[in-house]
Amino acid sequence: MSYIDVTGKTTEEAIANALAQLGMSRDDVSVEILAQAKSGFLGLGASPAKVRVTYGPDEATMDDVVLPTFEKPVKKEAAPKKAAQPQPKKEEPKKPAEKKPEPKKQEPKKAEPAEKRDGAPVKAAAENLPLCEDKNAQRITAFLTGLLAHLESDAQVKVYEMEKGRYKVILDGDKLGQLIGRRGETLDAIQQLTNYALNDKGEKRIRVQVDAENYRAKREASLESLALKVAAKVTRYRRSVTLEPMNAYERHVIHSALQDTAGVTTYSIGTEPNRRVVVAYDRESR
């Protein structure tokens, strides 16, 4: 295994310089941040970012790292003891039979709410609000009903006003997987189209979030769990991990989940739609 130390004006530039020197792709190496770039004051005290890029035939990803296992020592069986010769038992006076206490009746367990079973995330607060029927809600309903008809979906559109100028739409029905898509890509596209359509006339801007089958809350919980697992690997092995491409909102969830985690720092690299989050080991914060 070999490594090179490379500098650049930014961390991303330093990584790009190293990859250019090695003629390798980002997936073939691991990156450790040695120093963050400092701008200084009026050009004084400025210093470039410095990274260490590890490469070579022995380079392995986090999933390839196998921790050593240890076999439990086998206990030697003790030699069998000689059976003691039975001695005549002394007759004891019989005690009066005691009445066994009647078993207590077990009270039936209360069923846990669906939000707490199987670690399912809490349902969206919008379901506790009355349906909104103002002018904006009517426009949202009209647009999405037409869009869903083109997608040959029978989903019902329910609009809630979370706060002034911010609306949440829940698509209700069966077989909503086609409206969610792989990692929510179709749902994100429907949300973007709705926001563009509702804000194209120069009126007061509103924000619309579209959800189905509580996907948003489930995805956020999944990303937070992923962030913590990756951070644990980074601090254990002191090696950076680059996550899969994510949209801006998902990257924000990862950054927020790890902003107070000691020993790691996060930043994004690449361009849309392949922009990724890097969880890097930060020796200065430990």
C-alpha cells in the first residue's frame, strides 16, 4: 500500500490533483484530510488544504475490512466423580399440605401505537391538521390531479397548510411505489414540477412538499442511521468514506446528523446529479 500527500487551494482541488497525478478514479483510493485550507487575512497566513491519498493493490474499502475473530477456548471435561453410596434416609414428620396461591390474572397488554412498533418513524404532523381548501390548495390539487391522471394513478391528493406559505401534500391510495420511485426520485420530480407550476406567475412564492406512504420521514431516519454507522467506521479505521450520490436535501441530512460528531468532518464533492458527501477523519477535532 502506498500514499502521496498533495495540496490544493481547497480540499476538493487537492483530491483532484492527487487523482490526476495517480491516473486513478475516486473509487480506487481513500482520502485522509491532513489540513483544511486557511484563507488568512489580506493574504497573510494563508495555507492550502493538504490531503493524504492512499492507493495500491492492498487498498481496501470499508466493507472489505475483516476484523479478527477469536475462538473460544475449549473447556476440558472434568473426570467423572465416583458416585457416593446412598445412605438410608431418615423419615421426617409429614407437614400439612399448603394451599398453593391462585395465579394472578394477567392484564392484557395495551397495543403500542403504530408509530412505535418496529422502529417506524412518527407519522407526519400534517395528518393531525384539517384539510386546507384555500386558493393555493385548490391550485395544488388541480395541478397534481391532472399530473396523476397522465401517470395513470388513482391516488388522492390531500393538501395541508403547515404554516403561512408552506404546504404539505400527501398522496393517498394503493400501489404508490411507482410515484415514489427508486430512492424517491419520482416523488422528488413530482415535487419540483409542482413548485415550478405554482410559482411561475410572479405571485407570492409558496413552498410545497409532496409525500407518499410517509416516505420522507422514513428516508430521513434511514440517512441519519447511515451517517452514524459510517462515522463509526471512519473514526475506527481513520479513513475517509465517500457516500453514494444524493440530492441537496439528503446531503443536508447527512451534514446535520454529523455536525457535532467528534473525529469526523463532512464535505461534498462532484457536480449534480452525481454530487456526493465525503465523511472524512478529522484528527484535529479529537
